Amino acid sequence: MRWALVKVCLAVTTMVVVAFAVPLGLVVKEMARDRAFSHAERQAAAVAPALSITTDHDQLERVVASAGSDTEMAVHIPATDGRAAVDIGRRRAAEADIAAVRRMGRASTTATPGGSVLLQPVALGSGAIAVVEVYVPEAEVSNGVGTAWAVLAGVGAALTVGSVAVADRLGVRMVRPARRLVEGAHELGEGKLGARVPEEGPTELRLAAVAFNSMADQVVQLLANERELAADLSHRLRTPLTVLRLNAASLGHGPAADQTRAAVAQLEREVDTIIRTAREAKPQTAAAGPGAGCDAAEVVRERMGFWSALAEDEGRTWRLAGVERPVRVPVARADLAAVLDALLGNVFRHTTEGTAFAVDVHNGDDAVIVLVSDAGPGIPDPDAAMLRGRGSGSDGSTGLGLDIVRRLAESTGGDVRIGSSVLGGTEVRLWLQLDGRGPAARGGHRGGVRRRRGRLAAK
């Protein structure tokens, strides 16, 4: 588009310059010719009064010398009343041309080597016709024409270059927003949902940028809705199912109890299938923008209020620390709640009744660490568990819980680690970075965090 606009402007400007410069150049040439011959006519007119008074050779020479140069002017007086013809000055015109002017009685011009001559008839007192010849050199006819043509050419070239420069700038102004719009569309197509286009440039491109940004916002909203749907499937269904499974395990033996446990297991498998399907169709969404976040301490207290009731029913002791003061984290409240439900749900799902667990929140200057630990048997292969969290899961698990935890941590520049807890079981360490720099840049999990150990509230 940019070069097309430049080419069009170049063609139009060139045609305009040619249309005006060529006729103007011809006019300048004609004006120079008219100026030269007007000067010759004035010289001839200066001799005419003297010819009407006298035809004396000496007097006419003085008149010619005062009017011009005898090398450029000549006077031709015909023979009359027995007087011989008189020629004053240098003759350049042919005799036939001079005779024709006497016969016609009007001025005429004729070409001669090196220029032209003006032949001006003058009536004498005797009634004869004298002819005044004025030589006009070619250099005088074209005097100033070359300079004028050079000026016209320079002006035309300047106009052409200026128009091309203006067209190029206009092209850049039009092409740059269009290119940004294309780049934004490619980024959005590649899954970069934070891609937006500056709303600048011509009106049409500005409107296109506004429409694109609105469309991108709608896409983000739709994907966020889909993400919420997956979260509902994973946390609103699996959490009650965990309670049902634990309650069904306490029903004892018998046909009704076995059927209940089989139905709960079948329902869990169906929910797992639905979760896997939703997870495979769900792309990554953009990270939370500036200003987004929640109070991690408040969310932890709220979720522990839910899980503590189930812990009491199963005889589990639990402890909570680090939630006495607000702890801001750059994640959405619903996302953090989903992560806590996934981690605590794993504790209840994979440990026996009566197993103790704890949740610790450590607030640092640049990161927040949430530790969920238990006194269970632990995880034999933490690396395999993390890989399963990135995959499709195995029998009895969708792998969605660890994947939700990992994605939340990575959205802040943090990560997730699985290790051994002080209680003797598994410890899941959720690292939430506050400034967007990953823990690797700070020498590991402990390098940039000022850990805070509060009193542990036991129940």
C-alpha cells in the first residue's frame, strides 16, 4: 500500500509538472524572442525620423551610430532622381528580401547565419521606400531562456520529490496501523490473548483497531467463561464427590453399601471424563493484569472453614499459620480458591482418615509461599506426579488439580514443588511471585523470601 501510494503520487505529480512546465517553458522562449525583436524595432524607429528629413550619407551614419551599432544595423536607400543607391552599415539580408519589403510596405523578419534580421520600411520625402535592417543575434533571442528552463526544471523536481516524501509519510501513517493490526491478529491467532492494537492512524484504521480490541476482549471473556466452567466441574463436583466417597466408605458391608460405593465410583469416572474433555478444549488465558489480585489470607481462612468441617468428621487434626494479616497476591480470588480446593482435596482423597494436615502462608517482599502439607505416606515419585499434572491423568485422577496449581503459579512467574513435609508426608509448595520474576532468578525458593512463622492454630 505504501509503495502503491508513492507510485500514484509520483505519476500524478509528474503529469502535473509536465503539463505546466512545458507550456511555461515555451512561453518563456517566446517572450525572450519578442523582447529581442521589440528592441530591434525600437532601434529601427530611432532612424526613421532622420530618413524622412535627409538622405545624406554622413548624417545617416551618425544617426545609425547613435541608434545602435553599424555592425548590427544597416540602412538601404534606393536610387532616385539620378542618385545612386546608398547602403550604410553591414548588409546581412538578401537583396530579394529587401526588395520584397519595399514592395509590400511592411516590416518583415528573415533568418540569416547566426541569427535573424528585422527589415523595417521607411518612407522618404521623395516618396521612395528605404529599408532599415537590424540584426538580432541568436544569443539575444535565447537570452535568459536556459536559466528560466533550469529554474522550471528545479521547481518541478522539487515538487516531485516533495510529493513523493509526503506520500511516503502518509503511506507510513496508513501502513503502520495496518501492520500492527495484522500483527495483533497473528498474535491473537497464536493464543496470545493479551494482544491489543493501538487505536491510532486514519479514521478507518482507528475504527478497525477499536473493533479488533473489542473482539479480543470478547474472546478473552468467552475463554474466561470456559475456564470458569472447567473450574466448576473440577471443584463443585469433585469436592462433594470426595465427601460422598468418604461417607460411602463408612457404610459398612452389604449389597446396598456396595451399590452405593460402585455408583459413587462410576460417578467419579464420569466426572473425570467430563473434566478431561473440557481441559483438552481449553486454551491458556492471559495472566491477570495490573491491579488484579486478592487477599490470600482471607481466601485461605474461607476455604479452611469449609474443609475443617470434613476434617472434624474424619478425626483429622489441622493447623493454620500466616493468615493473621492481609497477604496480597496477583491472582484472582476464584483462581486461588480453586487451587486450595485442589490441594486440600488431594489430601482428603489420598490419605486415610485421621491424617493430620497443615496450611502455612509465608509472606515475603517479592513472593508469597503457600505450603500444604500432610502426615500421610507421601508421594514416592514427585516428578512423575508433576508430569501427570501436565498430562491427561491416570486411572482415578484427571491430573487437573496439579495442573491448575501449576498454571496459577506460572502466571505470576512462580512455580510448584512437591517434597517431604515436617509432618512426615507430602508438602506442596506453591510459589506466587509478586514482581513477575521467577524463583530461578533469585537462587531458588528461599533466596528472595523472608519467611514468617506464626503461631500454629491447632484444632
